Amino acid sequence: MKNITIVFLILISLAFKAQVIPSYETFSLKNGLKVYLLQYGNIPAINVKLVLNPGR
């Protein structure tokens, strides 16, 4: 029973890999808008998200 538990735990630990955090670039446009660019592999896609802070 011990051996089965140890093998099971080893298999589970091999399944969990460290997540790679992509590096990012930041720049600001002339109007003050901050732009963050993240590289995600070789996928030719764009995801746009607009976050507003109305409390300022």
C-alpha cells in the first residue's frame, strides 16, 4: 500500500509544472494611455482590454 501511495504522489508531482510568466513591455502613448505588451508563444492573436479608473 505504501508503494502505491508513493508512486501516486510521484505521478501527481510530475503533472504539476512551474508556470512560465511571460515578460512584458510597457509604454505610454502621447495621450497618457499606458500600453502593456505580453508575448504569448507564436500565436498570431490580439486581446484588447480597457481598464478605467473612474475614481481619479
